[in-house]
Amino acid sequence: MKNTGTQPLNEMSLRLPLNWEFAPRNIHAQWMGKPLTLPAFSNDQKNLRVPLGPRLNVGDRGEFVVSYDSESPVVKPAAASQGGAAFFLPTSHWYPVWGSPHETFSSGGHPPLKWDLIVTVPNGYRVHASGRERGQSHPEGKNGAGTAFRFEQISLNDFEPFVEAGPFLEQVVKLSQGRVIFWTYQLVPDGRAREIGDRVASDAAFFKTEFGSSEKGGQEARIVECLGDWAEPIQKPWGCATVPHSAVVPPDYLANGAARNLFASVDSQLAATYFDLSVHISPDGPGYPLAEARHYALFARGVSDDPSSRTAIIRDLLHGFYAIPVAADKPMARIISGDPEPLQQRAALQSLLFFVALEDRCGASNLHHALARAARILHGQAWGVADLRSAAEAECGADLGEFIRQWLARPGIPEDFRTRYGEASTSAPKQPVSK
């Protein structure tokens, strides 16, 4: 660290993981090579304020080291022929984040523009992490059986830090649309690997073309086996995190004759690369409709395969929206995480229909370009409705203010949209009229 401000620093503000899955234990810190006495820390705290002792004067540099233990609740043994268990660290909630000093106009706490992430695992493990791999080494450790992988991170370009690793076997399926890499505990039958590869490569290429960057280059997707307790085929267990350009799957997905609905989870995880994992919802703004951008991408993918199904899908979404009873409706922009579950469910469907209506207004190609523009410009940052509006207006060439207000500031679905898709005005409650 370097003090680039105008006052000495006497303490550090440190945000530790609050997610119960990665709750830190045995927290230790050092300042300039000397251990620090840490104040008590509970998992409901936002920041840990650490007194430095020897303060950091203006212009001086110092090294602050923090370490802690974290254990995922899902720790399944690998196959009998493999040793150890896989682990998944998502794009947030597991690493410490520095806060800026507690002063007016203070700044800081951001990572360097370029830095190294070093992941040390048992020998024989495969590691996929953010950044670009820059070599391996074998540091001295217990029984000398570890390998350290170094990944160079460039903060403005790369995803937030993530890691997935385990004692996997690797298969690579090369296709015209890109490569699909399988990390599994047992080799996938060749025919099934090819079947999965064809579908995954096609979907990954669609998402990159429609919602990704314009950079040319081969598309790569990774399918990683997770041995967690899968409650449902499309619901990931705790501990099996989705990371960019990758999808975790249950063993059943890899077998011959697996149900085709298992692809739904894979497509959703691949689409998350361009939304949930590239940009995130601003904590100070409404969660909807932006929280459903990924599901709009899935809608677009389905329609691209069967354009004639579009109207029927939209009508089903409308029927689903009005089939959810609520005691009192609210505008989408005012629905928060603490609201009753029926309101949340309706807001999710209304958000998806909002993107459909925006597609009707601007055209699918323009809307896809707008979403790609927002994700590219705000990569790694939070986005809000104003960012979506700015990108959409740039692509559509029209003022969308009234359109957005109509959908976000009033309860229910606008009458013109319901009429467009064959919904009689008596099939749903009338919308309030402003006077």
C-alpha cells in the first residue's frame, strides 16, 4: 500500500466475506512484518477496522497481509481412482476487499491495474482461474506435493477473481464453433461428449455473438462435474459455483440418454458470463428488471432456434404473471428483496416481459447490441436502469424515458403490450390511469 492522501493512516478498513459459505475463521493480519491484534469480528459486520500501530505517513509504503481459513459446506470425496475433492471459488464473497479510509473525500481500496493470483493445490489438480496463466512452480510444502499456478490479472479487462480446481480428468471436443473442455472424474463416453459439445458450443457461440465483445477468436466453454447433493437437475448445490465461460453439472448430465432439460442449467450458466458475472446489480438501485437480463438471453436463444414459438412463449409468460396472486401489487422499480415471494415471482416475469417489449420497440439486434455495450463498458462494475437506458437509446436512436417509466413506475403489464399479444382487456386487472 501507499498513502497517496494528505493525512497519516492509523487503521485499515477491511471487508471480509459475509457469505455463510465462505465465512472466515482464524483471521490473522500483519503490518510491516509484525502481527496485529485484531478487534472482534462477527459475520454480520460490514467492515473490520484494523489499527495499524506504526501509522502509514503521507507518501510512505507498507505491506499489509491478511489470512484466514474458509471451508465450503460441500466437500465430497473424489472417485476412488482420484485423490482429494474439487473446490469452487466464485467471482465474489471469498476474498478480502480493502476499504478507503474513513475520511471525507477519501479514495482507494481498488486493486492494482495488474497483479498476480497464485493458486496452490495438490499435485495432479487442474486449475481454471481468472486472468492468464503465466506458469507453474512447486513450492516447498507438506511432503513437497503442491503445485502453484500463477495467473496474471488485469483489473480493467478480466473478470473478478475466481477459481475452480480439482483432480479432474480432461477431455477436449473441438468443433467449428469452438472448443468444449470436460473436467470430470470419469471419462465421458465419446458419443455423449460429442452430443454435449455440439449443443454447448452452439449456445456459447450464440451468447458471445449476441451479447459478448466484438473481438474475434475461438470460443471456449468448460463443463465441470460437481458431486454435490443436487436437489433438482437444474439447481446447483451449495459449493458448486458458476464461473465465466463454464458450467457445473451433476454426474447424471454426463451419462448417455440424459434428459434434455439438463441443458437448461448449462445454458443459464453460460449466459451468466455476460450479465451476472460481467456486471452486477447496483446495491443502491432497483434489482428489477436488470436481474432478469440473463433470462432474456435464454429467451433470445430459444427464439433463435424456433422463431415461430415467440408469440406462444410470451403468452405463456403473461398467463404465468397473472396466475400469481398478490395481496397488493407494486411497481417493478419498488420491489425489493424483502418483499413477499409472490411479488418477487411476478417481478421476475414482468422483467422478462419488459425486455421483450423493449425488443419490440428497438428490434432484437439493437437490443442485443445495447446489452453487449453496457456489459462491455461497465465490465466488473455495477449497472443500473440509467445505464441500460443510455445503451438502449444509443442503439435504438429514440428516447425511451416514457417507455421505461410505463413499465417500471406502474404496477402490472402495460395495456398495449397485453393487447399486442392477444390478451383481452378483461383477462387481467385494468392498469391505473394517471390524471
